[in-house]
Amino acid sequence: MPPLIEPFRIKVVEPIRFTTRPEREELLQRAHYNVFRLRSEDVLIDLLTDSGTAAMSDRQWAALFQGDEAYAGARSYYRFEEVVHSLTGMPYIFPVHQGRAAERILCALFGRAGTVIPSNSHFDTTRANIDYTGAQAVDLPIPEALSPTSDHPFKGNMDVERLEALIHEVGPERIPLCLLTLTNNTLGGQPVSLGNIRAVKAVLSRYGIPLFLDACRYAENAYFIKLREPGYADRTPLEIAREIFALADGCYMSAKKDGLANIGGFLAVRDAALADRIRQLLILWEGFPTYGGLAGRDLEAIAQGLLEALQEEYLYYRIHSVAHFATALRRAGIPIVEPPGGHAVFIDAARFAPHIAPEQFPGQAIVCALYLQAGVRAVEVGSLMLGKRDSRGVHIAPPLELVRLAIPRRVYTQSHMEYVAEALAELYSQRHSLRGFRLRNEPPFLRHFTAELEPL
């Protein structure tokens, strides 16, 4: 077992600004208690997201200088295409500026009123794009995924029996595609097993329903399979990833996660007729098919990053350093989603602050208190992000109230994370003083990004 140290040396550093608590009180009030509205320069350690926040390697920076910025047929596209094809085996590959652009195209082609799109769990942007078309997003996680204390090794799995029951209930003609998110971000960054992917594919194949993968954390999911699924200990992450993609009819990816890039993504499919339809929307919304809203240098950085994300030394460090951080929280008695995921540790906000009702956003109370105390920015994944109201205005809470501490790739050292753990331990000792929030202003879609709140 290699030592748990950073598998890289640091060549460039960026200073971070220390603020005082009175400053943070004013900044948070000015941001209407929504940490998305804070300036990054006012954040000491930023765990808001792992999307687009990675530190690129020297080889990725070198690749930027090789970018071919031709409008059509750029050399950089063909290098990007070669790497993605080698990884996924899919013949039709379209770059996009980020993952939600691929979601928008897919939903425009498949989503309409009366259709149903199942998933192990839809994330916020996926669900919003589905809702926008009038289709219905249905989550089908396994029961263990809804228990934060369960130690099931693959809590990202889809409930195959419920999938088949849904197909019988609504009819296969109303299910245009099925999505699997790898790893399952909404319910704790939990991996999906290859056995489950095969079982889902077998059910869908009987009814002619295509399987698409949200592969933004494909490398982390592949490594969890290597660690936890019998028969895969001696397989490389690349071999496992290829076996995963071989089961899918298509996939899309935000390369801002396991692409180790700051922007970009792709949509890939096997069907030529579907590829033609995607191509036309890509030209309309993103750009010519060989750049898809990206600069050539971005394509070069993504191609290199996709390869680096599969390196075992990197993945060992990535998965085990997150687990190490989780252990520090566990020792302080802080309730977290078990087992810890690959890209983040999720706090169980319902157990952390049981005195705050779901409609008063317990996760947001923790997020704001953590920023006030330590200058650390996290994100709520609960009633603010995923909750909704019924026709009578009654709050409908999601199954879990969580706070996600997403760890950017190759950015923070162990001492940074120790500081966060100490701050959370202190906050947990004062948890009974936390108070909830109410919404002052909310947009109709993805309200958590720009909503305004006020403390109760």
C-alpha cells in the first residue's frame, strides 16, 4: 500500500485571503445568506464544488500551447476524439462547453410532456433540464442509498425491480431513455457496481430502451469497483472504465470533474441517426461539431486530463484522502453519509441539526454557520436544492438533508482539510444554536444558485 501523500509536487501557488468573522457576517448578509453569491476571494477554503476547480498538471498546461484554434477540423479535436473513443468505444463524439449543455441536447431530443426518464438519482441540472421539457424525472435508488448509516459498498446502484415495475406501469413507449449517474452525487457520491449496470442494461434491452451514463466521475467509480467488487482487484481502472462504457448506448460527461479540466465536456453515442440529430442541435446551441463551444486548447487539456484521471497513484490518493477526511469528522461525532464517496464527504444535516425542520433548510443553516466560523464554503444538497412545493404550497422534502463538502482535485493539502475538520468539530459542539432560514426570493429553476434567504 503506497503512503497517503499527495502524488505530485507543487510548482505554482495562489495566495488565499484571511477574513475576520465580522467581515464574514457582513459578506454573508450582503449575499442574502446564499454562499453561491459570495466572491471567491472572500472564501478561505472552497468546498462548494469539485466541478471545474481542479489544478491542472504541467502536461495539461503544456497541452494548452498545442491548441489548434481553427474553426473547423482543428487538430485538437481529433486528439480529443481519439482519447474519448479509446475510453468509451463510441464512434460519434461531440464536445460541449460543460455537462449541462449535453443534458440540454439530450432532453431536447428525448424529453416531452408525458414521458418519464428514470435514473438512480438525477442531479440538479439534469432534473431541471428534464422538467423544462415537461418530462418527469423519476429516481430509483436502492433502499440502502436512503440510509446514511448503511455501509453498502454500492449505494449508487439503481433498484432494478423498481425499474421493471416502472416500465410495466407507464409502458416502455413512454420511457425514451434511462440514465445512470456515476458516481451518484445526489445521495452521497456513491458508486455504481458493474453488476448493477449489467442488470439495468438487461432490463432495458428487453424493452428497447437506451441506457445513457452521466460519466462525470467515471474514474472514481471505476476505482471503487476495483476496490469493492469481487473479481476486479487485478483490473486497471482503464479496463474497468471500458467495460462500463461498453454497456451503454451513449454517455455524457462534464470534463470539469474526472477530466481534470476547468471547462468542457462531451456527448457520445453509438447510433448514427441519433448522432445526426445531436449534430444539428450542437451547431445551433454550442458551435461547429469539432469545437462545440470550446477553444482548441481546452480540448487538449481535457484529452490529457482524461488519461491522468485513470492513473492508479492519483486515484488511490483521491479516494483515500477523502476517506481520511471522513475519519476526522467521524471521530468528532459528526454524522456523515457512510461510506464516504469519492469526490466529497456529505454531512447528514438532519442528524446534525434535528431541531431545524426540512422547510427551514437545516443544511443551509450548517453551510452558513461554517462560513461564518471558518471562512469555508460548502453546499447544501437537501430541501433548498432538491425540495419543492405541491399544488397547495406544502413543502415536499427530498429523502435526505445533506451538506456536501466537495474536494477540488489536486488543490488542497491535508493540512487544509485538517483545518476544515477542526472547524466542523467546533461547529458541531455548538449545533443547538443553529437556526433555520426562509426564502425571500426564488427563481423557478435551480433556485439554490441565486435564491435569497433570511435567517429565522
